[in-house]
Amino acid sequence: MTTLLDPTSERAATTRERAARPATLDGLTIGLLDITKARGDVFLDRIADVLTTRGHTVLRFAKPTFTKPAPVDLRHEISTKCDVVIEALAD
Amino acid sequence: MPPLDLPDGLVAIVKRDCPTCVLVGPVLAELRDRATDTVTIVSQDDPTFPEPTGGALDDRDLATSFALDLDTVPTLLRIEHGRETARIIGWSRDQWESFTGVSPLGSQLPPYRPGCGSLTQDPAIAQRHATQLGERALQARRLELGNDEDDAEAMFERGWSDGLPLVPPTPERVVRMLTGTTRDPQDIVAIVPPDLVECTVEKVAINAVMAGCRPEYLPVVLAALEAACTDEFNMHGLLATTWFSGPVIVVNGPITRAIGMNSGINALGPGNRANATIGRALQLVIRNVGGGRPGDVDRATLGQPGKYTCCFAEHEDAYWEPMHVERGYRADQNTVTLFAGEGVRGVVDQLSRTPESLTRSFAACLRTSAHPKLPLAFDAMLIITPDHLRVYEGAGWSKARFREELGALLQLDGNELVRGAAGIEEGIPESLADVTLPKFRDGGFLIAHAGGGAGLFSGIMGGWASGKMGSEVVTREIRS
Amino acid sequence: MHDIVNLESAGVPGVFVASTEFIDAAEAQARALGANPASVFVPHPIQDRTDDELRALADAAIDEIEAAVTRDRGGQ
């Protein structure tokens, strides 16, 4: 295990910072990323319905396989089209 | 492991790998039987040694030996009320008899044998111990990387990088970096903008490791940071400006040769580790400790590549006195001079054979710095090269004479500078039409000498808003 | 989880949803990645649930999911 000394003022946490959150989802595009495990689609369909009912824009994406991280192209597409992303459903 | 808790009485420190210790093994057993004091034996290399005493306390980690600052084994100590009150080293029958109060002692041994070196004197072991002690003294927060984290990527992810790869700041590397200075790691070097954070020598060392510095560069980085964080230099303003400038470090004095800085061919370019990493270390401290990041506080419209790093040594073995001497330091002092510089651009003059002609070339080019119609607003540095300096040397012009003649050529007629003049809306207010104004304020024009021996070119580095409006040039002595 | 960590690096706020069976693994994975992605856990198991049951899980989780990616709802 590598130990590094913090070069900063130590005012922030050492874990990677999360991206800044929008105040609300109003007017934003929400990406739903299906990791393609069995039955996850039923769950995501419902999430999509609820979000759409609440007036949000929803885009659906699916990984080719849940066993690997999403391909770079898919990640890039999500990051250019979506303001936030929800990934489901791991079990 | 902490050092052993040694009981009052006599304590002997020995190692098997020492013939004198082997020799005194039976004497120690004899002391155990006959001395009124408690006798404690400590072994540096093998707790089963000495056999006659049935072994010893284990000091294979040498914590006790280092705590006692031993240089020889055997060493015999007297401990009273938990403190050492006397010690003798090696084997001398007379000394041992009077020290222990047991006589006769070791009568079968020769009367005298010198001891051997304590294991703590082994250079590799001493070095490792110093590193461990140094690492324990470090105060910075430690970050254990995850097993799946790549160390290079982890540093980018945490926002520590200027965009280029960094050297991972491990405790071992930081301790080694700190050997470059005599200053205490917890000394405050400066209050670093924009977040106004107290920055310790240790934090500078961490960023210097990441920048790729060698330990001997650290004093230069420390001095540069001190200079950058003065009110006069105004690093906060320099960071926040939309203008191109960043801190440019000119290093003077014998240290430039000692640490192998480049003042010659490609002095402002790549290829020299000291030049490249000292300037980068300063920028990394401002980024990481001060919190000054491009896009946040750093609002530069375009920026410039010199903001990764810009540091060079002046070529001092020349006709004109070096920059630090001109600024009031002795030639044998080591200094950094900080200038809020933009990118460098070239001045070509391959035909001037007289100082009068060459000075006119410089004046014509310097006048255009930032804008040909703006006087007094921006500072500049001329980096004159050996081929051009020879012209002045040949004619016997001192640096002061050059300054004077150049200054006269850079007195600008207000009529040429006012808004609308020459069909250019940029310019000074109409009311100044009848005034003559100098291009540069007093103290706003620097001259450095550097560069390779061939090339009838010099360099101009524009500055930033001058003086109290922006940044003053600041020189600081480099301390060890 | 890699995907959310990667997308967060690209500036896209994200949350990943998993079953409670995944809590320990998620924590270990986050530690290994040196990251702390937002996560919402729904009761295990998943794969043998009826569609209605899965939809009920979604209904129960939606507010927490939304909160994880918005500021006003408590995400950070």
C-alpha cells in the first residue's frame, strides 16, 4: 500500500470530492444507466416513469455487461447528454 | 518499538559480532554474581548472546542503542533514578573494577581491549533510523491509497497536478527533501494566497517532491515562496488577474552553479531539472496549499506556458554586474528575484555594431510591450544575451549607462499616445497630449543576462500592472 | 461503482443503486478506488421478486435517489 503525504492545506477531505450537485432536478436531463443485471430493468422502468411524471427528462443507457466498467464511449455519451446519472441495479 | 525501560544499576550493551564483547561475556556473568548493583545486559544483534549470562535483552531494532547515542560496544552504563550518570566503553580492567566496585574482575582477560563500533554507527542503519525519525516527525495528513488506485492517477484525481505527472510524495521522499534545508519542518515559510494558508517547510517539501526537485533545490524554492507571498509582489492579484503573467524566478549567486542551474543555451527552455522543477514547485505550492487554481481564482484569459514553471539563473560571469548586485546584494550572496512576467519574445538585431544603434533597437521593441501607446502601465524585463552584451562591452558602456540611454529613448510624446492617435482607440486620456511620459516607471524595468554564446537575439519578457497597482519586483536572500 | 466514480470525475453527479447485500462490497470497492460515491441501497433480494415488488422498491427508493444527486434535497 502506498502512503502519500497531503500537499494541500488539508481543508478538504482526502477522498475524491463528489461532483457539485444541482439544487434540484428541475429542467435537467437525468441519465439512467442499466448495468444489465437480471430484473434491474423493471426497477429502472419504474424510476423512469416516476421521474417523467415529475416533469424531468430521462435518457436510458445500458452497459453491454455488468461485469465490466462502462466503455469509454458510453461514459462520454452520458457525460455530454446528462446532468446527473443514476446507475442501477446491483445485487 | 520504544526504547527499553532500563532499571537502575549497571547496564552493558553488547553485540555478538564484536570480539571484545565476546571476551567480556564471562566478566558480565561474574558481575551478575558479585556486584551489589542490578546488572542488565542488552544485545544489539542476538538476544541469546552472551551465553555465559544466559542471553540479553533484545535491542535488535536498536531503539535503545539509538536512544543512548552509542558509538562503541561494549558500553557499560550506570543508571540512577532512571537516568544515565556515567559510562565507560571497551574493556579496561582497571576502569571496569573502579566503575563496578567489583575487584578483582576478569583476571583471566588481557588488561585492555578496545571496543567495536556500535551497530548504530553503520551508515546504512543510521540513515534508515534518521529516515524513520524524520517520518515520525512529519505532520502532514497521510493518505493511504486504495489497492486498486494507480498512484499517478490518484494524484491527478485529487486535483494536485498542474496537468503534468507528479512524483508521489511518500514520507521517505519528503524526509530526503527536508535534508536540503536546516530549517525546522514546522517553520512557517509564508502565508500563501489566495486562501491565506500558513505554509510550513514540510508542505513546501511535499510539493517540491511532487514537482521533481532534488533536496538541494529546496532552499531556492523556500526563498521564492517567501518572495512571492510578500505584499509587494502581490501573488494574490497576480493569480486573479486576467492578464498572462505568472511568477518568474531569476536566481543569482554561487548556488546556481552548485545546484547545476542553467543560465546558458536554452536557459528559458526545457532540459534543466533545477530550472524546471524550482519554478514548478512554487506554482504547485500556490495551487495546493494556497488553493489558487486555474479557473477558480486564476482567471487568466489565455495564460501562458511559463505558468507551469519559469525559473532561470543569471549568467554572472559577464561584463555587466548581475541583477542581485544591481539590487544591492553582494556577488557572493544567493538570491531569488521574482518578476510578474508574461511570455518571452525575441528581439532580432544582427547588424548593430554600436551600442547606440543596438539600444535604439531595444527601445523600439520595448516600447511595444503590452501596447505601443501605453506608458507606465506595464513593467518589463530585458534578457540580454552574450552576443548582444559584447557590443556594450566593446564600447565600454556600463549597465548604468545603458539604462540611462535607453530611458532617454523611451520618453514618449503624449501626442502619439492619446486615444485615437495613429487611428487606434487604445491610449491615454486626451488631457495628457502635451506631456512626455516614460514607457517604464522607476524600478519597473529589469535587466538579466543569460543565454548561449551564439545568436544576435535578446529576449523581452513583458510584466504585469506595475508597482502598487499590481506587482513590485521582489528580491530575497536564499537561506540554507 | 467504477462508472459513477468515473462520471463524477467528469463532473456528472451520480448515484448508484444496489441491494443491501452489496453494502460491504460497495464500501470495500469505494475504499480501493479512494472515492466515496453516493449510493442508495434497496432490500435484498432482487432477482426473484415479482414485477410489482420491484416497482414498490423503486417507489420507496426514488426520494432517496433524488436526494443523493441534488443539493436542496440533502445531497452533497
